[in-house]
Amino acid sequence: MSHDMKDDKDKDKRSIVYTIEECQQCGVKNKRIFKVGDYVYKFGGSCLRCKGSTLITMIYAEYVNGT
């Protein structure tokens, strides 16, 4: 029976998924927690700085160590 050490390490990793929204008018970027239904090129809400429309430009996960 083989035992893979990598599998044990992966069990301790947890990920947090983030969405990046970018304002189409002023270019400001906002990082927030991913919401179900997010997808790249989806129009988001209003920009917090200039009230322009935002577009989701990136969705990614950051891995954190589990406890």
C-alpha cells in the first residue's frame, strides 16, 4: 500500500476565493470575497470612488494553512 505525503499536506490547506472588480471609468480595483454567481467579465456594482460601473476582471484563491 503506497502513501503519498503530498496528500497529507493538501488536507491541511484551505483556500479563500476572492473576486477583483475594476472600475471602467477611473480604474480603481477592489478585492472582495467571492460570491456565488461571480464570473469574469460580469458587470459588478458601482465604484466606491467615482460611482462608475465595475467589471469583474479576476477570480482567484489564496491558500492558508488549516488548523
